[in-house]
Amino acid sequence: MKYGNGPFSRALVEAGLLDELHLSISPFVAGSGESLLSGIRTTAMDLTKVTELGNGAVVLTYMPSR
């Protein structure tokens, strides 16, 4: 398991080594950032779990479609 993003995360995605993806969504927007997935080929994923954190944030768990 690896948390965060950056060059290593992008390399895992590009190499097809991603077996599970967790996206956290917060109920606010602040500043700007870098997208981990910009420019990466499209990959079909299935939503496998939704976790509500109680503060309006959610974590979505996806696995690559087989």
C-alpha cells in the first residue's frame, strides 16, 4: 500500500502495477495541485467500496476491471 502521489505513484499506474486505487474527496477546495492521472491512458476501474469519514469527506476505492 502506498499513500500520496508523485513520480513513484505515476510510474506504478503507467506500468499497470496498480491493484487498488483510493481517492479521497473533501467537501472543500483550496489552492491548486498536480493531477496524478493527467496524460495516462484510460483504464477501466470498478468501484468496490465507499467510506464516509463523517466530516463530509468520502474515500472511494476502485479496482481495475478484469
